[in-house]
Amino acid sequence: MPSLKDLKIRIGSVKSTRKITKAMQMVAAAKLRRAEESAQAARPYAERMNAVLSNLARGAKSSPSAPKLLAGTGQDKTYLLVVATAERGLCGGFNSSIVKLARQEARALLAQGKTVKILTVGKKGREQLRRDMAQHLVGHVDLSDVKQVGYANAHAIATDVLQRFNAGDFDVCKIYFNTFKSVIAQIPTAVQLIPATFDETEGTGGTVYDYEPDEEAILADLLPRSVATQIFTALLENAASEQGARMSAMDNATRNAGDMIDRLTIQYNRSRQAAITTELIEIIAGAEAL
């Protein structure tokens, strides 16, 4: 049974931990608002760009001179998986949920005889994937020095991906991230970047447009931008999801610390009362012996 001194030290330690988790919760709450606003502001632009590209691609996809980013290589033997996670932990299952989805799809592709290459964005994803898929890791993007994700970061990642595609390193590219829904709900998401895919329901409502220059020339310019935009959207969704998950995790940690302090305080009081009772009994027994 721990002594009174040990219990007092432990109570003080848990109280210090609770202060830290409470502070982290407040910081995450402050960052969440800005990150959520950025993610929501980017969604209309990404959706509208997707609609325009969908309308352009509808007529150009079957053309023999269609851009390679749209038509693909004609094969699906090699896959590049871009796994975007956080640089830091203490955010519940945020990182694990992304890695779990990417790992499941990687294993499914390997079982089909495909070649899998993994590009990690964020230290936590790399740490987890390195345990059982180290041989498939081909690159890593470090954003630990980036305080707020910007389009320049997404453009650098997109440039790396496009260079690998132009060099013939892969046939299909997907990105994995968490879509922000609420503080307690972040949805693991996989989006195919290359070859470009579009929702057939999106578009311009059946309106027919004449483009100058032609669709293929416009697509050749817009498709690389679309890759960067999709990556940027994924990073913004991840940033909001990370802060939401951290806020929820630190709130739970603060509550658990409070419960532990209550239990330890009760145990301390009981031990102290037992010690006082024992001392009184010894004093009374000594007095009676005299």
C-alpha cells in the first residue's frame, strides 16, 4: 500500500498533468476555429473546379490525344499512395484511422499482385507504416516547421507527385486523409488524384459550352492545378480534423485526470485517517499500560 507521501506526490503529479491537458485543449479549440474556417472556405472552390473539369473531361476523355493525367497510362500495375497525417500526436485516433485505411487498401492491392509505393506526409503516419511496410516507402514530406498549411506546401507535394508520374514511377495515385465533420467526427477518406476522376452528377447542369482553346488544351493546364488543389483541400481538412481530434482527446484526458485525482484524494484521506486512528490506539494503549 502506498504511503501518504507517495499518494501526495502522485496527486500533485496528476494535477500538473491536468493543467497541461486543459491548456492543450484550449489551444486546440483556438486553432480549430481558424482551421475549420479555412477548410470550409476551400470547399466551394474545389467543388466548382471539379465541376468545370468534369464538364471538360466528359468530351475529351475518349480522345486519343487526351492529357495523360486524364487518360492515365493505360495500366494499373503500380500505385502511389499519399498518406497525409499529422506531425504530432496526442490527438486520439486521428492518425491511426488514416493509416488503417491506407494499410488496408495497400494490402488489398498487394494481394492482387500490384506494386505499391507510399509517400508519407507527416511524421506520425511514417512512424506507423514503417513498422510493417518500410519496403514500400519511397518518400516523405516533413511539415513539422509549418505553422499553418498553405497552398505552397500543397503545390510542392503536387510537383513531386507529378514528376514521379511523368517519370513513369506509377500508374495510379491516391491520397488518404481525414475529412472534417465535427469535433467528434472525422471521416477517413481516399481520393484518386491520377488519373483524374470526376463525379458524373457534378457539372454544369447539361449546359453545352464552346471552349477556346479546345478542351484538351485547357485540361492540360488545369489538371496539374487540380492535383495541387485536391492535395491542398486534403491538407486543410486534415488540419481541422487534427485540431478537432486533439481538442476531444485532451478534454477526455482532463476529465480522466479529474476522476483520478478524486480517487487518489479519497485513498489519501482514508490512509491518513487510518494512520491517525492507529496512532490514537497506540497512545491509549500506552496510557492504559502505565
